[in-house]
Amino acid sequence: TMATKTDGTVWYWGRNYYGEFGNGSSYGSAYYNTPTQTQGICVTSTTGGGPSYTTSTIGAVKGNDASGVGTSVGDSVTISGVVHCQNYSNSGYDFVIIDANNDGITLFSSTSVNSYIPTEGDEIEVDGVITQVNGLIQIKPDNIAVLQQGVTLQSVTISNVLDETTESQLVRLENLELVNGETMWPTNGNIEVTNTVDTFTVRISGASGLAGTPTPVINFHLTGIGKQDDASSPYDEGYQIYPCGIDPYCDIDISTTLNNETISVTDTGLAYQWIDCADSSVITGETGESFTALTDGNYAVIITQGPCVDTSACVFVDVLGL
């Protein structure tokens, strides 16, 4: 039996019948009970000891064949990018990095690596293996190093489709409404939304900031990360969006009309508050769709529609007879 110590020295014990101990003797009958150092032999450890990683780019490892199968699956690579949005996993990693070329990839792991906590704006370097799960190209990390923090994010791409081009990209879908009128976002579930032309699947993970919160009461815009969940080849469907956030679709018509001393709104059926433009003070009790001035002045109306608030232009009223 032979073994090495951490200092590289080689030690032997047992029977040296075939000269395996390297001490110049063989075919001996002696049995060495105590480990003895072999002279003149030293073991030098090699660097690494794990897989060899090829430096690459996100765009270079995201290729697919005609069936949507990743052409770099199984490759061990080193890539870098900036964390966008949030980590969608409560126990490991499910987040996206996007590089300066606006190419993105999902980083997925069931456990944390190097104790890294994903933070939006971190530029990280990742050693890992390219994988594909239900059509989605991912990298399974072996090592993660933070290169810098607070890096500027890529601009959001406004889109009216979810497809291969939106996979692991920061996209925005506009003027959406719920297909089935749910009042709460699910936890680890899907919701269908539509822009009245196409229908999209929104995936809400348990770690999502929207999980278990009320859904919007009016139309909304949704910014998120494009994903895919297609269980069989060809991988050309099952596209989803994981939300980063939502904001209301505000479409208030703030135009008004003037008839003698009365100003009226064009967009009816909402909430109103008339104000005096001289000092932007609220005119007590004037909350209707029209306002009749009693004195000369400039007046405007604040219009509220759910979370949306806008103010009309000031209109001068010349009160007759004064």
C-alpha cells in the first residue's frame, strides 16, 4: 500500500513483493507494519483537478439546432454577465445574467455556490456546464466570482411576442389584462394575460415579489424575464415570462371643454378634483365632471383612474358680468 502526504512525500507499508515500494528491493518477504517514506520520490499536485473551462460568451453558447436543441449542451465554459431582475428560487439559483451584447442566459442551481447571493447589478463570472431543461438553455454553475457591483442594466425590450428571441431577455409586455379575472397572483403557478391580440403565460414562482399579492384592477404593463417550458422536442413553444414588476397602463384623457363659465372633462366616469391654478389649491367640494367658476381665474382638474393620476391643462375663465 502506498499513499502521499499533503507535502508531496510518498509513504509505503505492507509487502514489497514486486518492488512497488520503490526502495530498490523486490521479492522480499518482509512485511512493513509502519509507513516508511520512499526516498527520491515526490508527488506534485496538478492545478485545478476539476473540469477545464473554455472562456466563451453568452451568445456563443445559446445556439440551437433546427429542433431547438442547444448546440453547446454539455460544454464546460466560463462566461460573464450582469444580474438582471431577481432570483426566482428560494433555495438555490434561478436568475438571469445579460452581457454587454444584450445576450442573456439563465443560471440555475438547486444550491448556492461560493455563498453568492444574487443581487441585481452584479457583474459575475461563472464557471459551469451548459444544460437545457424543457427547451431553456441554462448554465449550471460550479464557481461564481463577483467582478463588480452596481453595473448599469440593459434597456428593456418592448415586445408583443414571447418566443426564442425573448428567452432569458429583459422584456416588457404592454397594455395587458387578465384573461380569467383572477384577483390574486398565485404562488408557484401560471396566469394567462392578453393584450387583446395575443395571450401570454405569466409564471409566478414562490420567490416572486408578486406571489400571493392582489392583481391589478386596470390594464397594466409587465416587465420580466422571458423563459421557456416545453417538455418535448422540437422546442418551439411553451414560452413564458417571469415578472420583475408591473405598472399601471394609464390612458386618461385630460382634455377639457369650456362653455361660458363651465369647464367639463372629456373622460367621464372617473374621480375628479378641481383646483385653482393660481396656487394649485384644492377647490373644496368640486369633485364632479364639470366645474362652474364664480370668479375669473385659471382652473384645472386632477383626474384619478385607479392608481393612475393626471392633471389637465389650466383653463382661463372670464366670468360674465364681473
